[in-house]
Amino acid sequence: MEKTKELPSMGKVFLVLGGFLALAFAFTTLGISIHLAIFSGWFLAIGVGLSLGYTYEELEDAISDGIHNGMSAVIILLAVGALVGTWISGGIVPTIIYYGLKTIHPSIFFLATLIICTLTSLSTGTSWGAAGTAGIAMMGIGAGLGVPDPMTAGAVLSGAYFGDKLSPLSDSTILSASMSDVDVIEHVKGMFPASVVGYAIAAIGFTILGFNVGGGSTDLNRVNEVMNAIEGMYNINPLSFLPLVIVIGLLIMEKPSIPVITFGSVLGIIWGIGFQGLEPVKAIGTAWSQIPKDTGMEFIDSILSRGGMQSMLWSVGVILFGLGFGGLLDEIGILEAIAKKVEKGINSGGSLTVTTILVGFLGNLFGSAMYVSLILTPKIMEKKYDELGYDRKVLSRNTEFGGTLTSGMIPWSDNGIYMAGILGVSTLDYLPYMWLAFACIGVSIIYGFTDKFMYRVDDEATDDGMTV
């Protein structure tokens, strides 16, 4: 006879989550790979699961299901790795960097980075693709201009996540809407008031930062040296923009991202052979591992030596372990137990908004993957929204802000790992400059407590956004 299963007590919740955080902190401090901390967390969760009446087979299936649900992210990660590797060796990224250094004034560099990455992610529906193409190019331009890498990474992420959130093509947007039982377009409309205000705040901040950091302090000799080094190593040709146009065009046409990104890497191989004179075998090989570059300038070599599937394997390992851990947490009800504990204090739109965003953040913190957060948060919080009479698009909005916008803040989450690896900046270094995330979350919380744009079921919103 099957054992009766119950939600874990707060003591058991603390054992799993507190134990995992302690292991992550200790292993990181000692220089031990975070992989082992997450893997150890599996057995804390398995032990608690067994005590709650689950069989080992059920818990093992939960691990497999968690990994299965996030496999598309792993495949995209490898495909983007191949794209970056071939686009650098094929001269596509170096060409973008070269012309960027030639045309973008340092004082507007951060704003330009924000806008370029916004347009890329908005049109393609992928923050990862935007960071791996336009983002890595802007990192190179920033390095050439002499601006701090963490600031550039913050502008890249702010643009990439804004476009990703508001694009109907985005998998996170579709997942947030579907898990909340909301039409995708209604979900985007629901996010728009908070997202636009948050974006304006971030844009003003990066504009001010640009004038303070790049307004006159840039060493033009350094810029010329980088341009000369790139020109000496690559055949710079305007035709190298064509693969970027083709890939973005295909994604805009709603073609599947994995085949499109893979096709982009094939174009990179062709460009490497045709424009850079690489031997075919060597050009194909850059899809797996990049050819090390030596321009004599370490800061630009670190960018031009990135890419290839092999460079993503460390990240793939962490994501797989994290997805398995998230599957276990979902199965044994860890986050649900936390939500039930805190939902007793939810009595307004403000406390509801804060709690939802917090649950989304915890999904990333302990589930190690944005998908875990976007799947669990609506499931945990939906009853409270229905009880208080709020439209589900408020749930989907807060889920997106808590799940998508905080995903890049966690060093061991799928987004944190990917962004840090592709941009060459540690998560904790770029975290203070994720201004879009902080602004949107802050605006959403303000809306919650002031009852602005907190849409209610069967009610129409007035022109000023107040519910009636």
C-alpha cells in the first residue's frame, strides 16, 4: 500500500535548503566545484523525501523529470557555444567589435549597449542568443573603450532580459503565460506598464553612467590599438554582418531557435573558410573548441578566445545537476511548504506581489534553473490570486519578474552560469548593474501596494491604471 505523503515540516525544509546553501558556500570557499555541492544536495532532498513516504524510485524519477524538462536549455547552450566559436573564428564578432569601436562614442556606449541588446532579444525572443551575439560584441567594444566589464555586462543583461520578457517568441514568456493559464499576448500586456517604467529608469541610469565613465576619459590610443590588432588578425569585411542579419531574420520569422542557431554556426564556418582563410577542418573544429588568440592584449584575447561547445560543458554539468535538484524540490513540496507558511500573511496586492517574486527568486536559488522557477511559482501561488480576485495576468507578470529577472543573479543557476561564462564576468561582479531587474521588481511592488495595474477578474481597468 502506498504511503501517505505530506508536505515537509519547516525543520526538514531548513535541512534541505540550509544544508544546500552551507555546502555551496563551503565548497566555493574551498575551491571545490559547485557541481559537487548541488549533487550533495540531491541526497539531502532524497533523505527528506524518503522520510515523507516517497520511494527511492519515485525520487529518482523526479530527478529524471527535472532534467528532462530543462534539456532544451542545455541543447541551446551547446548550440550557442558553437555559434560563438565559429562567429569569432569566422570574423563575424570581430567585425562587429571593429565597427562598433569606430562608430560608438564612449559617452553613449552603455545606452547603445542597452538598446542594441534590447532590439536583438526583442526580435529573436532569446536573452541567451542576444547575449551570445550582440552581447559578446558589446563586451569587446567596451573592453576596447576601456570601460569596466561588469558595467557593460549589466547593460547587456538589462537589454537582453527586457526584450526577452516582452517578446511573444520567448520561451520564458510563453512558459510563464501557459503555467498561469493566461494568453501570451495578455501576459505581455500585463507586463508592459511595469516593464516600460523599469526600462526607462535603467536607460536613464546607464546614460548618466556613460557620461561619468566614458565622457572624455577614454584612451583613444587604446581604441586604435585594439582596432589595429583586430584588423591585423582578421579580414574585416562588411559582409560579415550578413550571418547576423540572417539568423535574426529567421528567428523573427518564428523558426525554431535550435536549428536556426546551429545554421548560424554553419555560416560562421563558411565565413571562416571564405573570408579568414581557415582550413575547412580547423574552421569546423571551432564549433567545438576555439582557436586561442594572441594579439598581445590580454583583455581582448580573452574575448576572441571564447566559444565552442567544449567551453559550455562545465555549465552543462551544473545545469543538469541543478535541474535534478529542482525536480526533487518540486516532488517533495519544499517550495510549496514555504509558500503555505508565508501565505497566511498575504492580505493585499502588495504582500501578494512581494511573496510571488520571492517564491520565484527561491525557485532560482534552490532549483538552479529559471524553468524550475517559472513552473513552480504559478502552481504555488495561483490559489491566492484567485481568492483575492486578481486576474491571472498579474500572477504571470509577477512570476516572470521573480523567475526570469532574478535568474541571472544566482551564480549556480542556468542563467547565472551562462551569462557569466559567455560575457566573461562573474555573476556577483555584474549583479550590482542589473538595473532593469531591480527597477522592474521595484515598480511591480509599488504597483502592488498602490493597487495600480493590479487587474481584477471581471473588472475593467480605468485609464490611469486603477482597478474598479
